[in-house]
Amino acid sequence: MELLFGGCGVFAALDAVLLARIQFALCVIFHFLFVPLSIGLGLFVALAETRYYKTKDPKDRARTMFWAKIFTTTFVIGVATGITMEFSFGTNWANYSRYVGDIFGAPLAAEALLSFFLESVFLGIVLFARDKIAPKLYLVSAWLVWFGSALSALWILIANSWMQTPAGYQDLGTKAEITDFWGAALNPSTVARYLHTVDSVIILASFCVMAIGAYYLLRKRNLDDGARFIKTGLTIGIITVILMLPFAHMQATVVAEQQPAKLAAMEGQWEDGPADMMLFGWVNEETQTTTGLGIPGFTSFLASFDTSTVYPGLNTTANAVDFSSGKYSGVKADSYKGGNPPVNITFQAYHLMVALYALLIIWLIIAGITLKGINKAKKPSKLALYLMIFGPLIPFLCIQAGWMVAEIGRQPWVVYNLLETAKGVSPVVSAPELLITIVLFVLFYLILFIAWLRIVLGQIKKGPQVDGKAEAPKVIEIEDAAVPAVAASEGGE
Amino acid sequence: MGAILTTGSAMHDGLAILWFLLIAVLILGYFILDGFDLGAGVLYPFVAKKDNEKALVRRAIGPLWDGNEVWLLTGGGALFAAFAPAYATSFSGFYLAIMLVLFGLIFRAVAVEYRDRDTKWKKFWDGAFFIGSFLPALLFGAAVGNCIAGVALVGAGSTAHLAAGLAVGDYVGGFFSLLNPFALLCAIMGLVAFITQGAAWLALKAPVGSEVHQRAVKFRSLFNIIELVVFVLLSAFFLLFVLPTFDGRSGMLFAYVFAGVFILGWIVARLFMNKGNDLMSFLASNLIPIALIGITAASLFPNLIPAAANPEGVVTYFFLPGQDIVADSITIFSAANSQLCLTAMTIITCIGLPLVLVYHVIIYRTFRGRIKEEDLVEY
């Protein structure tokens, strides 16, 4: 590329590492707006089809197809922007790829081989073969699509977790070589991070399902669809929001044990000592102080069931630390080579995530009250419905905030304690090339986002359609008054 | 070019060879399966004029394209998992070209799914489907051509490059030297092969007597001829200018065998074409991707990305070589990931590949036969 831009002094000032990071952040954030929604919605497609398989009610069939269409519209953006991610390790992070290829490539290949084929092939059947195959096979296909997407999340989280808490390898200097397959795959953070992530995407989808239900009730149309969506979304939402407590706890414990610098940044803790749990606050990185309101020792308690467990502060983790002395009994890692992430961003993102989690609970209560009212044939409150319609913003933000904690919080490392982010870039890719492609990504992804939004909103407006086409089963009339009866029977799934 | 060093262990070498073959199989799977839907995308504006004809072309690949494309993702992942340095060098070295392929694939994927749901933007999605199919169909061949001929790589002795922060094995030829005559010929070969596959597929799926079918049959015949002409030109260029620069490549005998397969496939496909047997001519035309991938693998082996033997030589006269490029080629042995990694990948493949084949049998059986009127209504 020197040939093209060698003479352009303007570009020389740009930092290729920073641009590569911006590009990756943009692409992965955009990718992860759609992927959680499609993985989560895949469950609702399968649930709806399970119900239709039992009831043979054409309204249930219409609901399956409704969710399948929204799923597909979202899924395809996830697929398309996922190609970017698979390519990006090689294109933008060549030295990273050379370093981790022995470990990181295998889960990517396995993800494609064992999950992507499963999802994409059976999605083809769900979308196009309703009347070509037996109902039982169709049902199995719907579940296989979801199983495939949940499995793909496992593979990519194995890869990502290895970057967070590397295990089962030996460091050969220029590359990390795998020495223990299961040790690397089931590294200390894989299970906790998988459960945390998959639970979060189902929460997101259940809030979207409730939002669409609330929209129908507000517009006084598709009333039984609306009630059903709120009921299903609420049921799944309650289960997954409760499950998030142990899952989030597991992950926080892993961070405390394995990534002490990240934990210190999350709580803005500068000095060694028991870790407080801040409720809110502000970190001044220049004066190295954190001001805010917190519960003393509570993070120590959560991570180790002892409020007095000492964790290293940022002043300690800024330099190399040996944890073998036993001073930091909660830390399980042997040592840390030193280096802190940007503290305030990590701190704020973490506390935003926790605060948004609290909002999720409030929204579930609102939805619960609304549903109770519907079941008693009361008119739902308009305000409650509006709140529910905008409810999905909470889990969307929450998921992004959580990933910012995970990814910013492990800086300056791309592979924790092994390879610095700045050393992972592609030496041959120049700043101008990165800048050009960033501009193109922003432009193209904006187009995709607008298209997605228009189409999904159109699909929601159209709603589940029971049409009397020749190949469709006969339409059975269900009165709107029957809403509670229909809604009440959902819980068994 | 240095001597070919093996990994030092017979087992490890065997695994490296196995993975070279497996990646060739994955890319072949991509060529055969996604080849026809890329080709259909390139032919889309020419083979379908009316809205319902366009719907028919999209429906012919609708349930299948996504699974087909996963072959590429698996191939890319497998290259990373088996030969990480080759993945790093090719993807970062051919940066802008890869980005063009990527943007094409992104828009193509979305266009196929959104075209029907989004009537307001239908012209945009039609265009995106065509361009998104055309770019990858053209550029894959160019990448293969560059790899066969060899490219400018940083070597252990390239002190100036290493001092500038580059890594051993990094590509330093720049974007425009990728557009050398041999690579361009390969690009056209790939494009024409994709289009022929696409035409053969549309001829197989479109209702007999429909205009789409008639046009597809015409394109199939035309591009079949072009395919042979390009192959002959390419072979001549290869034998005259590229082959003499080869050094230490041990599979060339197989390249000639696969060239024979090409001719055989071409003749058989042509015979069935003339008989009007759409199914058999499609099946026979798949011998051509087999032949092309076979020739590529045979002429590369044991290299993955050969260093240009002579940067000032005939094939590489577009290079502006730095004086200190004294690279060794990236071979399957120099780039092989560890034995444990390759063993784990082999086990995963033994579990996964049979399943993948079963999925394909299911879906291709489910959607067998020509597209019917009611398929379009339901869509």
C-alpha cells in the first residue's frame, strides 16, 4: 500500500493500531446488535412451533412464521457481518493470528462446521419447506436452528474466553502452542461466560417479544397475539433474569480470581484491600481517585464470601505482580505482567450494566402487572404499554455495556497477560487502508441497519397473518374475548 | 527459494498433508455448491427480466445459498486452524481485495433475503445481488492465480522490512501487483466457471419452456464454450511463463491428470447439454470445479503461498521488488499448526463432516425438482 499512499503525509500521523481497534470495535458492536437478537428469537420460533405442533391452531402457525420471518431478517445481518469478523483476524490482526492460530483457529473452524451448517441448512427448511416435509421433521428443524445458533455461541465464546483466561498452552514467544485441548477449550472463564452470554440474549429476545405484544395491545389489534407474546416473553424473561444472578456471579468470580486488574478497574479500586461494591461513582484517572457511594467489602464478599479478602488495587496491577505470596488470597492467577485498562470507561460500563439489570426487573414487574390486568379483562395502562415497547433498549444497552467491560477491561492485552493488543495488528495494513475501510463499513452498515429497521418494523406492523390460502389449513375463528384462555395455557412451555 | 523443510515428524507431516487436502475439499465444496448460486447472481440481470422471473432465480437458490456459503467460512476457519501463518499472510496481504470480496458477500447475503421483503428498495437489492455475486466470483480466481504464481514475501533476511515492523512471511507486493496478467486470466477462468455453473443450475431449476429456462440454456452453452477457450489460453500462459519459475513443487503430475478431468468434464457436460439433459449436464459440469481445484492444489503442493521465485522474472514483472526480499515460501510444513491442534481438528472434522453431508442430502432432497408456480406464491 506504500505504493498508493506512500507520499501522503497526512496519513502518516494516523495510528494504525488505534484505527484497527476502532474498526474492530465498530464491526463487532454492530454484529452483536443482531446476533443476540437472532439467537434469542430462535428460541421463540422453536417454542411457537412446538405450540403449533400440539394445537394445530392456524393462529399458532401464523405466529411461528411471524417469528421465523423476524428471525431471518435479523439472522442474515448477523451472518453477513459475521463474515467480517472471521476475516478480520487475518486482515487486521495478522500478528495476533500468527500468535494464537494454534488455539484460536480451531473453535472458529468448528463453529462453521458444527454450527453454521446446522443453522443455515435447517433455516432453509423452516422458511421454505413448511408443506414439503412432515410436521414432526419441521418441528425438529426449528429446534435444530436454535440448537445450531446456541452451539455457535459456545464455540466463539470458547475462543474469546481463551483470550481472557488463556489455559492449556505453552508460550513459544512467537506463538502460543496448544498443549491440552480440553484445558484450552474449558479454560477458567468459558462456562461462566457462555451461560452469562446465552442467558443475556434470551433476556433480550423476551423483551423484544413483550414489546411487540405491547405494541399490538396499544394499537388495539392482534389482541390475542399481543397477550400471548407478553405472556410468553414474560415467562421466559422472568426465568432468564433470575438465572442471570448465579451466572453473573460466576463470571464476576472468575474475573476476581483470574483478571485482578479488570476487577480493580470495574470498581475503581486504586489501593490494595477488600473490594467495595460501588453503587455509582466517577474515576479520576489523573489523580488516581474514585469518588462515589459504595458498600465496603461487598465485592470481596460476592467473589469469596468474605468481606475482608484483599484484592490488588490498580496501583499494584499497574506493575508486575506475583500472586504466590498469599497476600491476595482471592486471586487464583499465579502472576500478572502489569498494565491497567482505561479505568473510568470500564467502571462506568460495569455500573451501567448493573443499573440496567435493575431496570430489567422493574420492567418485568410492569409487564407482570399488565398481564394480570389483561387476564382479568381490564384495559392495560397506556403508559405501561409504552414503557414495554421501549423495553428492549434496556437489554440491548446492557449487553453492549457488559461486553465493553469484558473487552476494554482486559486491555492492554489482546490475549490476557500474553500478547499486547498493539502487537497483534497486521504490519502490512496501513492507516489509510484502515481509514478507507472504516468509512466504507460505517456507510454500508448504516444502509444495512436502515434496511433491517424498515423491514422489521414492516413485519411487525403486518403481524402474524392467518390467510386462507389453498395450502393453509382451514381458519378457525377465535374471538378476541378468548384472549385470557389462550394466554393462560402458554406457561407449560 | 530454500529447500522444503518438513516439520520433523512423520505424523505431523502426514497431518499437514491431510489438512492441505481437506482444505482443498472444503474449497471445492464451496466452488461446487456456492459456485452455482454466485453464478446465478452474476447472470441474474441477464437471465431474468420480469419480476416473477427474478423471483424464480432467487427462489432457485433461496433455501440453499446460506448453507453453501458456510463452506467458505469453514474453509477460512480451517486455514486459520491448520495453517495460521498462511491465513494471516493472505488475508492481511491481499487486504483491499479481501475487503472487496467481503463487501460483496455481505451485500449479496442481505440482498437475497431482503429483496422480497423490501419492494421499495428492490432496484437497490437487485443491484446489490448482482455486484455482490460478481465481485467474489471474479476475485477468488485472482487470489488463486497469485498464490500459484508466487508473491513477494518478507524473508528472514529482509532486514529493512523487519526493521520496519513487518513479520517474516508478510506480503509486500502491494495491491496493483496482484493484478498481473496470470492472475487476471485466473480471475476470468473462475468467473466463467461460476457463471457456467450458475447457468447449468438455473437450467435445472427453472420450469421447462419458461423464458428463464431458455435463456439459462443459451448462457450455459455460450459460457461452456468460453470456459474451454479461457482454459486453453490459461494453460498455455501457465506452461510458457509460470511453470518455468517453479521450484520444488512436487505435485505437477497430478495437475496434468486434473487437466484431463477438465477436458473429460467439458465433453460430457457438452454431450448432455446437446441432448437437453439438464440434470446430467449440471452434474457433469461439476467435474470442472473438481479439475480446477485439483490443478490448483497440485501446482501449489507443498506450498500454500509460494514466494515469487524471481521477483524480476516474467510472471512477476508487475512487482516492484525491494532488494532484500529473500523469502522462503509458506509451505504446509512451515505453516502447519502443532500436531495436537491438527489432531484435534481432524477429530472434530470426523464428527462434523459426515453430519454436514447428511444435512446437505436432506436439504437438496427436500428442494429437489424444478421450481413450481406455487413455490413462488408461498415465498
